[in-house]
Amino acid sequence: MDPTGGDTVPRNRAEAPSSSPPQKLLPPPHSGEQLLLAPPERHRPWLRWLLILLAILLVVFLVYHFWPSKKAPAPVAATPVGVASVSTGNMNVVLTGLGTVTPLATVTVQTQISGQLMSVGFQEGQLVKQGQFLAQIDPRPYQVALEQAQGALAKDTASLGQAKSDLARYLLLSRQDSIAKQTVTDQEYLVAQDQGTVKDDQAAVDSAKLNLTYCHIVSPVSGRAGLRLVDPGNYVQTSSATGLVVVTQLQPISVIFVLPEDDIPALAEQMQNGGNLGVSAYDRTNSKVVATGTLATLDNTVDTTTGTVKLRATFPNSNLALFPNEFVNARLLLKTLDQVPEVPVRAVQYGAPGTFVYVVTTNQDSGNQNSATQNSGTQNSDSQPKQTAHVQVITTGITDGDHMQVTKGLKAGDVVVVDGTDQLRDGAEVKISKDAAASSATSNDGPGAPPGQQPQNNKPASSSGT
């Protein structure tokens, strides 16, 4: 025992009993406190297993509530589409080319005599007739020249009459051997000279009259007068290259357009048959017919730089719709194909199979497949047979407006998809929509048409022969 009354603590830790658990020293005691040992810790293994069990339960709870469950796939709904039937009809083989409106006559009115421009008789832009008064040159100098020529003519005519009278008298005397024959001969030559002088004077009179006519300038053709190039009061000369005004003929008028040289054989064949080939002129946007006419002629050479040939078509232009040097799109009707299979352009697709369409077939309960009809899209799905769309590769021909010729792959009566093709695949189930079917007559401007061949709803498509 410690003299202070506490327990005896071994001085050397190595001498402490080894069977007792390790002891921890308490903090140093404050003044008046005794140094005590901490009680030994007790092992609790059940607490560790409890925490592990709780963690497992938490993981199971999270997996059960938040792990995505596999649900049964929903049935694929039928794709609504618009359809159209393959039909037969007449299709026009049309050759298209870029053209320019070219007047048949463009005349620069120039003066044929020199003089002062007294007045003009037209308004700028006025439609004038052939022979209509346009301008007046001062006629007074030419009137004086005419009077002088007429005076010389009268004088020389009198001299001729006197010479003829003398010749008649000399001839009478010569028959009586009263004068020498040389005198008669000289008088005959004198008469001939006077006759030549009279003719020269008459020509001078005619020239003076012609100059007076040139003072009164008229339009050489019927057409539209352009801007006035010379104002009244100016002195105009025959050597001037400017002219007074330009008159352009408008009725009739022509369009010069070009076609590829590959179209020459078919075109020449039709021209040799003697038929008049019709030509339609469309505006710059290729959406509106400006005028209709006929093919007039074909050029005699091919432009080697462009590989094209020029053609001229004439148009009556009664409504003056065609304007000189205007750009137009010319369409030449080459021939018409009778009763050929055709489909809407918007039904034709282009992809890996080539040129194809989606053909709609109906699967009957007995397993037979018949073509679907457009009016079968709103019945109850429980009683309506299943309709599917299948890829059908086709061969196409010419294009006429919103329809394309089919030379292989389809027959009349087949039903093809025209709306909703971007959502289809081969063998997909479809549902014919009345609204889509009603709009199937419009042209294709969707993704199914190839680049550069997409017709537009407000633009008639051009056609080309194959």
C-alpha cells in the first residue's frame, strides 16, 4: 500500500502481470487528484454485422426501385401515308432550252440628206406604223434646187424642139438636093445631144424631188419607237452614225433558243415530216406561259464550244407580252406518247436500290395480296386487312408536268405511296389517310426527288425525250 493510502502501482511496466488486458493511462491528474487507469474496452462483433446487413438492405432497396425494368415492346403503329394509283395517259415529249426574245427587225432611222431637223412626229415609246411620219428636215434648200432643175429642163426641152424642127426642114431640102447632106447629118447629131441634155435635166428634177421626199422621214417598219436620239433644231448629216430614233418590230417577234446537239436527230425527223412544232415561252421563273408560237427554222451549224444548236421560233405577240432581249425558257413540243403508264413525280424515290417506289399491298385473311384502294383508309383496324408498303424498283422515261413515265416495274392499277415516304421502310405497315390521298395530286418538292430534279408545286416540270 502506498503511504498515502492508494493502491501500489508497479514502477516497472515490464513487471506488470501479462494476463491482464492493456490499460490506458488517464490524463495527468490535477493538483490533489490521483493517477487512475482507464477501464479496459469490450469487443462488440454483433454491431459490425448489423451495419453490413443494413447496407445490403439499402442496396437491394435502391436496385428494386431505381433499376430500369424490362417492359414488353409496344406494337408498332401503322404509318399514315397518301397514295395514288398508276394510270395510263398521253404524255408530251418536250425539249427545253434557254432563249432570248429577238425582234425580226430593229431599225435605226437615219437621215438620207443633210439639213436642220425641224420637228419630230412621235413620242418616245410610241407604237408606230410603217410609213408613219417621224421627223421633218428643212426642205427649203431642196425645193429651190428642184425649181432650178425644172428650169433647166424647160430650157433644154425647148432647144430640143427647135433642133427637131430644123432637122425636119433640112430633111425636106435634102430630098430636093437643096442643101448638102453633111448639114442634115450635123443637125441629126444636134438633136441627139439635145435629147441627152433633156434626159439629164429630167434626172436632176427627179433627184430634187427625191431629196424633198427625204426631208419627210417616215418609219420603215411597224413597231415601238425608242428614245429620241436627236432633238429638233440640230443639224443632221448623212455621215452621222447615231441616227434619229430606233424602231423595233414587236409583232410578230421571235425567240432564239438553244438545244443540245443530241436532240438534233429527233428534231430533224419531226421537221422533215412537215408538221408545225409548237413552242411555248415561259418566264424567267419557269412558272408562267408568256406566249405560244411555232418553230420557224433550225440553224445550219453546231456551236462547237457549247455543243448546242440555235433555233428560231416566231410568236404573234398580239398582247405584247414578249419584250425584246428578254430572257425566257423555251419548250418545244416534239411529240406525244399515247396511253403510257405514269405515276406522280413525288412517288418516285432515289436510293440504294436505284429508282424505286413504295407499292401498297393488302394482306387478306386467306393470304392473298391485292392492291389497296385509296378509299379504304378510315375503316376499323380490327376488320380492315393489314396493308404494307414494299419497295419496287422501276425504270422511268420522260417527265411531263407532275407525272413521270414508267417503262418497267409497274402496271396500271398499282397503288404507290406519294406522301409519308420519308418514314417508310420495306415491309412497313401503313394506313392510308384520306387527307394525304386527297393532296397526292400536287407535285413533289420533298426529299424523295433527286437534287436538280425536284419539281415545285407552282412550277410545271419540263420533259425530255429518252
